[in-house]
Amino acid sequence: MPHTLLVLNGPNLNLLGTREPATYGRETLDDIAALCQRTGAENGLDIEFRQTNHEGQLIDWIHQARGRCAGILINPAAWTHTSVAIRDALAAVELPVIEVHLSNVHAREAFRQHSYVSGIAVGVIAGLGSDGYRAGIQHLAKRLQG
């Protein structure tokens, strides 16, 4: 069994720290990547951390995880609410998926309250800021240990 988790981040998350800090916080994506690396190491997991603003790139990374990674933690960002293709790619690779969001999407605009990913995820974490990434990695680690 591979011991690598793929942590994927969707569009605009490269602007964390400066983009709407009242909503998304002041931590940068590099800060979150470092947190994920530490959390992975604490749980005996390698972390591959990636971000893209291109939907096809994200789908390619998901496909490449099949048979190579033990699970996927994903913040699909705006694609959460729009991309059946990302949902289908996640379902096709047959890996445990945790969906994570920095903000509480259920307390925001109505269009943000629908997720194409939630229905195929083993868990959804929203509104905990970067702690949601830590919780997601810890849960996947426990799941992999049986």
C-alpha cells in the first residue's frame, strides 16, 4: 500500500494570505503546504502538495494518483460548485477522498453550498481554516492504518 497522500488545491488558492483575508485568513498556501508536510511526517505519510488554476491539470493529477497514492485531500475551491469532471475523476480513481474548505461554505452565498465532490468523499471539513487540512490528513492516516 502506498503511503503517499495527494493534497490538491484549486483555483485562486495561490493568492491566499492576500485574497479576502477576512474570509480565507492570512496564511499563505506555502504556510499550509508546510503544515501538511509536518502533519504527514507526524503520521508516517509522504505528502504531495499541489495547486493549479487549470481544471484539466487537476484532473490529470487525480488520474495519476490511481495505484500510486493512498488517498486524496482536496480543496477544489470554486470547482467544488461547478465541476462534474473533477467529481468523476475522483470517483474513478477509487481512493478515499477528503474535501476541505478554509471557510464555512454553508454560511456563505447559496451557490457555494452545493458541492459535486461531497457525495463521493469519505468526509468534508469546512470552516476550520488550515486546521481542516491537518484534520483531513490525520483522518486519512487513521483510515489507512485500519
